[in-house]
Amino acid sequence: MTACPANLFAPTADGGILFNYEQCFECGTCYMVCNGENAIRWTYPDGGQGVVFRRG
């Protein structure tokens, strides 16, 4: 999937797609691109996990 800004999706030999989630920015681009296909289940993590945005 070329929409991922971190380039975390890669094709597999059997025609599937591998997602290397460890480096994910949690930007939601994959969800916006593929949501019409219901191809991705994506939810925000519980509080205290994932990316934290702070002002100051």
C-alpha cells in the first residue's frame, strides 16, 4: 500500500499483505484509504499508549 507515510505494508509471496506495525505513526492513513473496502480494523489505543501529542 503506497499511501502509508512510513511504508509499513509489504506484499507476501502468497498474495497477502504484511503490516509491520512496530513503526506505525498511528496517523490513520491506511484506514482512510481502505475503509470503503472494510479491509482494516483500526482503533485508537487505550490511554497511556501510542503516540502522545503535547502542546507547550
